[in-house]
Amino acid sequence: KNQVEQSPQSLIILEGKNCTLQCNYTVSPFSNLRWYKQDTGRGPVSLTIMTFSENTKSNGRYTATLDADTKQSSLHITASQLSDSASYICVVSPFFNAGNNRKLIWGLGTSLAVNP
Amino acid sequence: ETGVTQTPRHLVMGMTNKKSLKCEQHLGHNAMYWYKQSAKKPLELMFVYSLEERVENNSVPSRFSPECPNSSHLFLHLHTLQPEDSALYLCASSQVAGGAYEQYFGPGTRLTVT
């Protein structure tokens, strides 16, 4: 069964500190892996998208890594800001030879709180 | 703002009411989606439209009825809902229907069924 599991479930850090969020998946083969940021009461916003052949992708203070062998991804946030407080969701797109697959496999997300 | 708008942002309705959610995308995309987001659960795909044609119905109860009059607009008609249907309903669009394409989300409609 295709699954995406994220850890930790929630995290509290102080402003200015770094943190790393984890994503383990069982989706295989897969087309791409994405990280989304979702502010409370808002829709998800894409941070990074990586194909199976990419190892790392950066977007400002956000850096995502991917290890397709171990089926793990991480999202590293550098010099956190109060505005980073949000849910971070890992999403995997399965790959099927028969054609486009429209159903993404979503994780539950990690709830991050950045305190002053 | 992501280029995808949703109205209303909040909706409270009784189980016997009929209401509609509206989504509009200003990105020139050809695919639109409805998702349901409940507490403690991953996002659930409900419907997918490609060029105004429904291409996926993810076993959604018939009390949810989607409509896509053109590639920029998507509606979700609601009737005789249950309290467990209370959730955040998200609309998204992408250039083409398919998991390989970036999806852009609207802000969502917070639905409460009483």
C-alpha cells in the first residue's frame, strides 16, 4: 500500500534556530516528491518538487533532500522565522506506465511552531 | 495570493440545506480538483476535471455534486450533508491533469454541518 509518513508530528523551536522534518514513503515507483507549506486555514503552497533522480532542491531558507534508495526525504529550514509556523506536508506522486496518475499520496504533515 | 480563489471562505449549514462552493482559477490551467481536508487525516482527492470533463470521482457520496462549466470555474454542490462532512474543502488547479504537474491551491472553504 502506498503510504507517506512524516515525523515528528509536531515541533516547537525558537526563532532563528534550524530544524529538519522527515518524510518516509513506500510509494514505488514514483514520479516526484513535493513539500508543501500550509498556514492555518489556508491552502497548501508548494515549496519544492523533486523528481526521483534529484537529491536536493532549495527554495530560499528551505532545502529538501531525497534518498530514493532508502525512500526518505527531509526538509531543512534554516534561520527560522515566526512566519515559518505552519504545517509542512510531504506528498509523493506515483508513477504508472499506463499514463498520468492524478492521485497524489499525501502525508499528515508536521506542525511547526516557531516561538520568539 | 495563488491565483485560485474560493468562496465562501466559511459556511455553516444544516443537514437539510443546499449550498454550493465556488472556485475560480486565473492561471489558464486545464485541470481542476476538489479536495477534502479533515483533522488528523491526509488530504483526500474528491474529483478531478480535465478540460471541463470529469476524469475522476474518488468514491465520493452523491450528496456532493461537482460542476465544471468551463476550465476556469468549478463548483461543488452540497445537499443533505452529514456532520462528518464538516471539513476544509480545497480547490486546486494544474496545467494538465496528472500527478507530474504542480497543483496550485485556493484558500479553502471551512464547512461546518450542524
